[in-house]
Amino acid sequence: MIAAAATSIKAPYIDWAAFSPIVALICGAVIVLLIGLLPGRRVREQIVPGATVLTLLATLGLTIWQWGENTSIISGALAVDRLSLVLNVVFVATGLVTVVMSLRERATVQAGQGEYYTLLLASLAGMAVLVAAQNLVTLFVGIELLSIPLYVLCASELQREKSLEAGLKYLVIGSVGSATLLFGLSFIYGATGSTDFSGIAAALSSKGETIASNPLMLTGLGMAVVGLGFKAAIAPFHQWTPDVYEGAPSPITSFMSVATKAAAFGIFLRFMDVAVIDEALTWQPLLAALAAITIVVGNVGALAQTSVKRILAWSSVAQGGYLLVGIVVSSAAGLEATLYYLVVYVVMNLAAFSVVVARERETTHGDSLSAFAGLGSKRPILAVPMTIAMLSLAGIPATAGFIGKLNLIGASVDGDYAWLGVLIAIGSAISLAYYLRIVAVMWMPDRRGDSPETDRPHGQPEIIGLAIICSAATIFFGIIPSPIYDLVRGAGESIGLL
Amino acid sequence: MTLATSAWLVLACPLVGMLSIALLGKKLSPRLAGTIGTLAIALAFAFAVVTLIKLQQLPSNARLETTSLWDLANVGGVKIEVGLYIDPLSTFMILIVTGVSTLIHLYSAGYMQTDKGYVRYFAYLNFFVFSMLLLVLAGNLILLIVGWAFVGAASYMLVSYWYRRETATAAGIKAFVINVIGDIGLVLGTLFLFRTMGVLDYGQLFSNIHVAFDKDAPELVAAMLLILVGAFAKSAQIPFHTWLPDAMEGPTPVSSLIHAATMVTAGVYLIGRLHPLFEWAPTAAAVGAIIGAITLLVAGSIGLVMTDLKRVIAYSTMSQIGYMIMGVSAAAYVGGFFHLMSHAFFKALLFMAAGSIISAMGGNQSLNNMKGFRKAMPFTFACFLAGGFALSAFPLFSGFFSKDTLLYEVGARGGWYWALYVAGYVGAAFTVFYTWRMIFRAFWGQPCKEAVVVMETGDAYHPAQHTNPHTGNEDDPSTQEVEDPEVGFPGHEHRYAEKTWQMRYAMIPLAILAVFAGVIQLPFGITNVISDFLHPTFADSTVAYMPEDSGLEAFGLILSSVIAIVSLIAAYWIWVRRPGSSAAIQARLPWIHKLFVNKWYFDELNHAVIIAPMAAVGRFAKNTFERIVIDGAMVGGATGIVRAGSSVVRSGQSGYMRAYASLIVLGLIGVALYFLIESA
Amino acid sequence: MLSTYLPALVFVALGAVVGGSFAVLNQVLGPAKSKLVATGDPYECGLPSEVKQGFRFGISFYLIAMLFILFDIEVVFLYPIAVELRAFGTFALLETIVFVVLLMVAFIYVWRRGALEWK
């Protein structure tokens, strides 16, 4: 019996070329870990980040090499298509930015350079797997590979209590999310008898009614939505976000707020628009309701905060609500609008976080709003990028955020969810209150004169450079958005959406 | 140079000016910044003239060009271009905007010379002109919204320009908030249109509207009403008008440019631009016309009793824009835009002259303290007089012809439009009264101490200490908040027109235009420059185009002249010959005076209807939040979990993992329940 | 049906007999109970069998136990491949090598970081 089974086992064909970006990330993680063991300060502080950057650049190169591919690899476990490739670029870019932000970060010293950067690369590999996943098992592997390094990274500033608390909270709550997701996935497998997205879709469309109204399937779908919603910080599964974002070291917060979000929405898009697209009429109203709740909760929650990282955390919740709108409509236009907004969201959020990181190191006020008081006159080189980022996040015209929201509103109107478009507009109006508050703090001269001195004015040219590059890109894409259109065009088609 | 190129250059000039001033910033000497700013706008005006010439070279049935640089959005059937729509109407507007702006930049260069924020001021002002031109030239509703929002932002920055004054920042915020309400209306209205029609380009909107909607279809009316909300907020129409009088906190040239000549007319432009849509939704158009009529009466009546010089002119602006909104909503396009033009000239002039007086008064703005400036400031007096004659529609001045064309077109539509016609003439009487009340009180009588100082020393009056006229009793500086002259007034040195050539040279052309601009569109078809020029834009109008009813036209002209002259004499009687009679009238009709002085209680109404309920909600949320967090933290355990889990938003942000986890579980139960109910 | 489970039953029975006999023999043949604390416990090393509140054990123990379990479980994966390597072919061999290399890296890391040293 065993022999019979053995002869029937055939090694899956692996398209190494298409798989190469993920392989590069994993190899890089291993190598960086080993380099980190070498003795010497110089090794730790220069060669380890250097090797990380090299890995990321190699990944970028391989991704570009595969540009235009549209295949399934490893027996259909992973898809290499426009959606995953675009997001790979996003991840690599975010990774590079995070490395630069981390160069002078205390956490890297406390946790060990090798460990810190290895975890970063491992998490990126998880993201790359996740957005390419088209099988429930790879989906879960991807999500765990993404999450576990992040739990540790959140706690990597070992001597700060808040950081440890953030890591522990994220671990515990994250496990609840993962468990829910896994539970849901097993239900879906039970109902459809397949772990492949295409198999699930086939089961749903062929058996039609019987499965579509099957409580097992629907409960599973619900749990999967909750699990994915947790990763994407969709309300009411968002509550960990402000606490974790506030506690984690700022470069990691920045990394989580953009890359994790992009990964979660990437798989959300693929799962909803490929595997369970035939159930769209059932889940659309639910996701629409979640999007509405998220927009409201995120924007309202941000209002009375005094920590800039907390404001940005709530803001990222609200932005997630906007992004969800593109998934709700489940059309190519919606997918492309979501992808578009993801790209610009990454750019503008990174601009904001660069300034937060820079300011955190310059003053003793941490990320409190008071660290930004009077920044406009003292350090306009930081205040201008921050202002641009805030205006763009709020969706003011002539910034990339405006175009992104416009696309989402357009897609929502197109997909007969006009009320969500209206809600995006209203949400943006509310969001002005807290985004402009930051702007006001920076530019209004401080009457009491207690704006923080630049206590530790050591130069951080790399972070200032980041802030300038990201904010310039925000403006550039706000005026000339076509490069991003070219980037995302075809993503909907590549996964079979009309 | 092609038509498209020149139009783009009109837009580019102020943008380049703004960027170069803002980027060079402190490296620029203030004088140079002023020169760059003024030259940029003057150049824009030159290109606007080129645009006009190129446009006129086209055959009259093809005077329309669209041009686009690149796509702003091109996803899933939505295609929005960065494109311009160049036709007679937009050309007409850019000529007025750039022309008046050039003069006001020049005026500012003198008036603001000693202000500390001079460079910043010009960057803002150029930004405003750029935004306004973008609004006017935009080729689709999205780009218009962009310009619309920018204009609001520019207005906010300029109203709060003296940001160290708390009253100024409060006024700026008020203006911004009301404008954002309008923006939301505009965006939603646009969405409504887009939902059905799927296009946002003017050309496609206009050609498809008759197919997409039935005439006066409820959805179309709803969309147009929402767009009207945008127009009302920007043009300070009831009930969105309360920000405009407060916006007088900005420097006087700003009031002149933004809050009189250009920005506040954006609503008029919007209605005119979208006239095929409004004509297809007559109900919405009627609402616009009625609101315009109400505004012109209410604002005119408030103007009668205000004692702050700038606020009188502000209410006058509201009232005059009420005429225009009424006009364009009632399809009186020629009259509406003719009045927009002449109003831009004479109102800009009046503000400039008022700025000159306020300078001479050392910052005091109350009419109760001004007296007898006639001899002290003859040039300012002459300009004020020219503007006053035009505003009060005195026969043969520009305002006379424009207001009359407007009312004639409205009246010629017959039916219930007669009510608007009558309202317009009643408003005309108000206009004459408040105009001449200002003039008689400021320029006639025994010179006040400031006027005496000007006459004797040849320099403006400098009070011992500067005060904020918007605090305390406006007549008595000793009750007002004391402030640095840098805070709320352009510097230590006061500039008034007689002593400052830039101010003078800016006012002279406007005075000439205020007096004579009427000749380009005389009644009975004697001259038809404006109606001929705008004809291609409004040729498709089905409702009205320059009626032929010389009897009505003649009646209107006579009525108008009689009102102007009789009211002028009455005003002279009240405020010059019998100075006590206005007080006697006040004593006789105290409730009317009280109603007018309190601005018909609109601020209170807003407070009761909008602000108070919002504040109550806010208080409730705060109290509940406190209770839940404190209780949750103290009681903890099961009740804490339940409360934290069930309370919404921040109140649930307790920091406890168990609370977070339970909310996830609760959410999961909700989601699962939804699906199970769905499957059943 | 039952015959399929017979080996398992035999295994369980054997386990019970061996385990039980050791316990009984220990009781019968071993020296009489000592008063010493250490020898009174079921196991002489490791954690006390009865953990009281406030008890702390060395983190090194915890760490080494964790690492042991990790590597132990990883080795379990090698067994099926070793048994049926011919059927799986070179692909599986390569995969195994990759797996072992990764394990090696982890081991080197743990070793170099000093996690295996008892502190």
C-alpha cells in the first residue's frame, strides 16, 4: 500500500524564475542572520543593514524581471500576476524605507542588528507569500510568517515597557485573529472540499444554491472575513491598532501601518474577488457595513488624541475603511482603485512617519503633539513634508490622496454603492479636524513659548531625505497620477475580474 | 500662440508667481515680492486679453475650445482630465479676475508696505488668483471642485492673515467651515449627476442632460439643490452667509478682492456655467432665484444699521450678489454677468477707499467715529463717491445699467418672476440708503479729530495704542483689546491713498470703470457688447434671451432713476440736514432696528439649530466616555468587559486585551449571525 | 476491523506491563523510603513534581527545553522522507537538504548566541 502511494507521488513542477523574489527574501533573511553573528561593531552597524538592502534590491530586480508574468506556481499554491508583483514592489520599497529609518534606532541595538533585520525580511517574505497565495494553506502560512516576526519586532525595544506591552498585546490579540481565520478556513474547506481558490470558486459556482446557502460555508466565510479584517485593522477588529502602533518602535510602526496593511488588503482582494466571488451578493452588504463602521470609527477615534502615532494609527484604521470600499464593489475598477490607493497611502504615510521618527529623536517629547509645536518656523524642512502628508491623507486636491479617493468614490458609484462614496467624502471632511490639527500645531507660533528645543540636533540626513522624497512623490502623483495608473492597470484583469 | 496655450498661460502666471515667492521666501526683499506678485497677475491679465482676441477670431457659433494636459483619473469608466473649457463666459470671468486682481495687488503693494508678513501675503494672494482662475477655467466638475476647495483654503488663510488676533482666526475658521459645508454639497451634487450620467465634462453633461433625466426629475433637482448649497456657501447667500461679515477681519485689500470682487461671485459663475442643467431643473433654479431675492432684501436691511464701515460694505456685497444669484437663476444671464462685472469694479473701489479711510482713522472702523473726511481726503472722497454712485445705481453710472438690465430680464419672464422684480426694486431703495448713509456719515459734517490730524499734519492719525476693533465696544477704542500694530494692522506706518502712489494708481482705473463701464451695454440695444459676447455660451438657453419689450425696459429705467434720486434726497435729509432723524426713526421702530442690528438673528439661529445640538452630542459622548473608562478600569472583570466591548469607538479603547478580544468575538458573532440569517 | 488495531492494542498492553512492572519492582526491591527530600521525589532532577505558588525556575531551563522540543519535532519530519526517499525522488532529497540547512543555520545561531550555555 505504501509502495503504491509512493510511486504516485510526483514532485510538483516549480517555476523557479517566478518563485525567485520570495526565495531571495528568505535566503537574504538567513544570510543576514548569520552575518549578524560575526563579531565587530562595524559588521553590525554597516554590513547587516547593507546586506538587508542588497537583499531587497535583489528582490526588486527579480520582481521587475518577472513583470508581466501571469502564472500559477507550485501546483497552484502561489500566483505570480500583476496584483502580487505590484504589491511586491510596495513591500520592497517599504522595506528599504524601514531599513533607512532603523539605522539609528535604539531597538536595533537592543534586539541585535542581525535579529532585527532578519525578522524584517522574514516578515516581508510572509507578505510576498500572502499576497500571492491562492490556496488556503499558503494563505495561512503567509499570514503567520508575516505576523510572528512582527510580534517580536514590536517588542524589540527591550528596555521600554510600552514596546514590550505592544508586542505582547499584538501577540495575544493576533493569535485570536489567526485562530479565527484558521477556523474559518477549515470550515470553507469542509464546505467546498477544496483548499484552492479556484477549486472553491468552482464548487461555489457549480453547486450554486446548495453551497451558497450552506451555513458551514457562510460561517467559514464570516470567520475568514473577521480574521483578515483583523490583520487589515477593520473596525470592530481594530482595537489593537492604536495601542500597538503607539508602543512599537516608530520604524516598525511605520512598517506595520503600510506594509502589513498592503499585504492584508492584497489577500483580501484576491480571496474575495477570486475564491468567493460567486457569493459576492451575500458578502457585499456585510463588507459595506464594515467599511462604513471603519470609516466612522477610525475618523472619530482620531479626534481627541495627543500622540501623533496614535492619531496616525486611527487614521490608518479610517484609511482601511476607504480601501475596503474598493473590495466591496468587487469589480476590476474597485480592485484597481484599492491598489492605487494602497500605493499612494504607502507613500504619504511613509512621509508622515519619517517626520515622526526624526522628531522623536530630536526632542524629548517623543511622539506627542507638543514635539511638533512651532516646527514650521524652526525646522521647515520637516514641517513641509509633514504638512503635505497630512493634506494628502485628508484628500486635499493636488495631492495623491485626492486622486486615490476620487478613484475609490468613482468605483463605488460605478458599483452601485454610491452611499459608500458619500461616506468617504464625509469621512474625509471629519478627518480634516485631526490632520489639520497637526498642521496647525506646526505652523501656529507657540504663544506660551514652550515649544521643544531641538535637544539632540544630531544630523539625520537620511530621514530628512526620506521625508522629502516621499512628500515630493505625494505631490507629483497628485498632479501627474498616470505612472501609478500604468502600474496598477490590468491587475483586475489578471485575476479574472471584469 | 494658440487659444489653448494662452489660456494655460493665464493659469500658469499666478502659479509661478506664488511658487517663486513662497520658495524664495525670506531671501526676497518685501518690495521685490510685491513686484513679482503684481507682475505675475498683470502678465496673466495680458494673456487673458490674448485669449479674448483669439476667441473672438473664431466664428461665433464655434467659440468654444477644450484642451487637456493629462488624465487625472482613468479607472473603470471614469475619465477625468486636467482640462480647460474656454468659452466666452470663462474668458469674461478670467478678464475680470485678472484685471481686478492686478489693481488690487498694486494697491496692496502700497497698503501693506510696512506689514511684517508682506512676502507671505503676496504668496497667499497669488495662490488665491490661481485657484480662482482654475475654478473658472476648469473643464469638468472635478477640476472645478479642486479650484473651489483651493479658493476656500486661500480665503481661510487670508481672513486669518493676522493670525495673532484671536478674532481673526475665529473668523477664518468660521469661513472655512461654512465653505466646507458648501464643498460637501457640491461634491455630493456632482456625485448625484455622475451616478446617472457617468460623465463629468461640461460638454458631455450639457449634451446628455436631456437624455439622462426627465425635465425636473427629482434626482436632478436634488443634485442641483446640492450644487446650489455649494454656490450659496461660497457666495454668502442665506442661510450660509454668516461668514462673510466676519471675514472682514482680513486685510482690507483682501476684502476687496476676495470678499467683494471675485471669490464670492463664484456661485454666480457656477449657476451660469451649469445653466443647461438648471434650466432642465426649473424647481432648483426657482429655489436659487428666491434665495437670491431674500438675501438681497435681508442683507440690504442689515446694511442700513451696521456701524462698522467694512461690514456695511460686506452686507452690501451679500445683497448685490443676491441680485446676481437671483438673476442667473432666473435666466437673466446678460444682466447677471453684467452686474457681476460692474459690481467687481465699484465694490473693489469702495473697499479700497474704505481701506484708505480706516488707515487714516488709525484702524478704527466705526462710522460713529468718522466725520467730515471730505476735505481731509479729497481723492478718497472722489473715489468713494464714484463707487457710491455706481452702487446706488444712480442714473448713467455703471451700476444703474447693470442692475436695470438684470431686473428687466427677470421681469420680462412674467409670471411669479414679478415678485422678484419688485423685490429687486425694494432692495434698490435699501441700497441707496445704506450707500449714502455711509458717505454722508464719513465725509460730511464737522471733521472728527482724525480728519483734523490728516488735514493739519498731512499724515494719518496714529493712536497712542492700537486696539482690535472687533472686541469691546466698537465706538470706543478704550474698551477694546490693546494689541501691537503688527498684530492686526499693516505695520506702524499707516498708508492712505493720498500719500501712496500704488493705492492711487490702483483706484483711478477702477473709478473710471465704475463710472463709465455701463456704456458697453446700454438699454434699447444701443450697445450690446456683453450680450453679443456672451451669446455663444447662452445660445442654447431655452428660457430667455434678451427679451424685446422696450416698454418694460423704459419703465424699469424710470423707476430706477426715481428710486435712486428720491432715496438719495431722503438720505441727505436724514443724515445731513436733520442729523437727529435717524435716531428718531430708531426710537420709533425699536424692534425693526433690533432685528436689523442683530442681523436678523441668523447667527443665533445657526447656533440653536446646528451648533447647540452638536455641542450637546459632544458633551454626551465625553461624559459617557469618562464614565465607561473610569468604571471599566475600576470595576474591571465581567462588567468591564461587557461595557468596554459594547461601547463604541474610543470608549472601548480601554487598553485591556480581554476587551479587545471580546470585541473581536462580538464582531465575529455579528458577522456570523448576518451570514446565517442571510442563508436561512 | 479490529485486527487493524491489534498491533496498537498489543503496544498499549506492552507499555502498561513494562511501566507497571518497573514501578512495582522499584517498590518491592528498592531501599526503604529515605527521609531525604531529593530522594523522596519521583524524579531526582528537573522540576519538582508539585509546584507551589511563587515558585520560579531558571530561564535557562525553559530556553533549552524549548530548543530541544523545536529540534526534536523538526527531526520527526525527516523520518518519513528517509523511509520512502526512493519513491519521492531527488526533489525530496533536495527539499530535505534545504530543510536541514535551515535547521543548521538556526542551530548555529542558537549556539553562537550562547543559548545552549547553562547560566
